[in-house]
Amino acid sequence: MTAPACTEFSLLLQADHDGELGAADAARLAAHLATCPACRAEAESLRILSHRLRAEIPPATLPPGLAAKLGRRNRGFSVRSQTPGFAAGLAFAASLALFVMPRRPPDLAAAAVADHIRALQPGHLMDVLSTDRHTVKPWFAGKLDFSPPVQDFAGVGFPLKGGRLDYFAGRPVAALVYNRNLHVIDVLIWPGTAAPRAGTTNGYNYVSWTHAGMVFWAISDLNASELREFAKLWQ
Amino acid sequence: MIVSRSKDDYARLVLPHLAAAYRLALWLLRDPATAEDVVQDAAERALRFIGGFRGGNERAWLLRIVRNAAMDHLGRTRPAAELDDETEDPGLSPESALLCAERAANLHEAVAALPPKLRECLVLRELEELSYRDIADIAGIPIGTVMSRLAAARQKLMAQTRDLRP
């Protein structure tokens, strides 16, 4: 980045690194990188720095006492809502809601995201806590009428953390839990076929696919491109 | 159903992001006990403001509240002029900040020694993996400022990382 011409590419390089570059600028940057070793080195330095930051700085964990205290706040809230005036208001609002609320078909994506968020509440994420797929897979035996494929992708940065039994889309399903750096990925699995989907709801990304007679839903606050990468590992 | 919706919203909007809230508070304040106080303060504010949430990224929404609570806390305990200082950490004198940066034994210390406004952008992008738009909303600055602060933070770290061991 020594040549004056490179200065204008400095922020573009960074935006590209952060996945924030538009198509036109990306093309301009690619053309420049092809001819500029200094900017290629700069791009590599950015990549190394990001990798080191994520690898060498462990995320602080929420102190359990604080989590418990703030979880209780939620229950305190519901008690306060039971004062008589509120209750009457609620009953009235509820009766209105009966007429006003449009009936929508159940949306699997919204349900999958809601399931993921519910699972993130303290103590809900995992019934079997193991990074060993030979422990997780047999755990499902006798609890489900199918045997979910359990894979560990620790080698490529998606370590298996455990699993749980879930009730989803009107049937019991297997839920596997994976990590990607700070992010938790839920994978819901049941036998069947469905058209592949991908999208975002409430800030959570989801991808669904069918493979070997099973439907898969992966949900996470991980960015969409890494979640797609995770989904590809299964197929 | 306003009240019970708020309760559901608290469970949906706030509880899943408490760990991220605590991490940001800790990076901004660098003291676990103070970070806990600020997260509690932020959770109370979130509960009050929950009706005003207009959709979008709820983690960014909560982090903005955490950030404001942290700044209010710093404002109460430190003179305002120090907070506006773009170049040095408000908690350290210029000399000790420089020494600290030079002597950072590892990357964690090097990040902790960054000026607060640079540290905030770097942590939100690199460790929380938020978009420029979300970081701009959290810090209350334009996207262009996010980009320049991020670039400055990375240049400082890259200048040091060659000597820092994992």
C-alpha cells in the first residue's frame, strides 16, 4: 500500500474483507489486486489479523449469577402484569385480537427461529452434552423413530457440542448443536423431503435442505455465508 | 396483549443476547464488576424501551442500549473531556497508554490498549461479527466513520502483531 494509487483501495480492501463491498467496487478492486502485490499483501495481513483475533481472544462468558438474576426479571414482569386493571385490559385486547388477527399458515422458518431462540435460554440448549458423535448418536436411540445422522465438523471449525430432543412441525425431531466461534448453530433433523429454503428472521439466519431422506434446518445468528458453508458440509 | 407481549419480547429480544451484552460492557469498561452493573442497568432500560423496538437486528438494538449505559457510567466517573479524546484511552495517561501498547504481551492486551472509540468498532466487527450498519447504529456514528475507525484500529494492531505471540 505504498503507491499513491493504492490509498483509494485501502477502505475497499477492508470492506471486501468484511463482506461489505458492492459488486461494482468488488470488480474494480479485483482488477487492481491482479496487478498490485502490495495490496495483495495488505489483504493477506487483514485476513491474518482477523484470524488471530478470533483464535487468540477467548470470548468472556456471562457470569452465571447475572444470567440467573436477569432471567428472574422476566418472571417478575409477568407477575406485575396480573394486576386487575391490566387483566381486564388484557381480556378485552384478547377478545379483539380474536377478530383482528389474520389467520396465517404456520411458517416453518419463523417456527425454526423461535425454536432456536427458546433453546438458547439457560438450561434449554442440550440434553446430551458431548463433542463425541458416538455418544450423541446412540443417545437418540429409543427416543426417536429414526436415527439422525450425527457428524462432527470440528476439523473445519464447526465443532459438535451436543444434542437434544425437540418437538417441531408437529413431530419429535433431533436437534444437534454446533459452535462457530461465538455462535451457536442448531440443526433440526427429521425424515422427509422439502424444498430447500434460506433467509433471515428476527436477525437469525436459516438454511434448510433435504439429504438422504432427511429434512435439515440450520438456524443461527452466524452470518449467512458461513451458515451456507456449514450447510454444504452436510450435502 | 401489550404486557404479555412485552414479556415475550424480553425473552426473545434480550435474554438470548445477554452474553454479547456482557462481552461488550467488559470491553468498554474493562472491569467485570462494573460490566455486570452496566448490563443490569441496560437490561432494565431494554425492558422499558421494548415497546419502541421497531424490528431489525435485536442484538444490535440491545448492544446500543448497553453502549449508552456504559457511556453514561463512564460519564459519571470520568471528566467529559477525556471521553472525547480520540487518541488515548480515558483510563490511562498518554504516556502509560503508549507504554501499555508497546508492552502488550498478547493480542488481548493490544486490543484493550486501543483508544476506546477504535476498540469499540474493532470488537464489534471482529469479535461480535456485526455489519457496518449495525456498528454505526450501536455507536451512533456514520458508516464512513465506522470504516475509518476500523481501519485505524487494524493498522495499530497490525503494526504490533508481528511481535506478539499467540
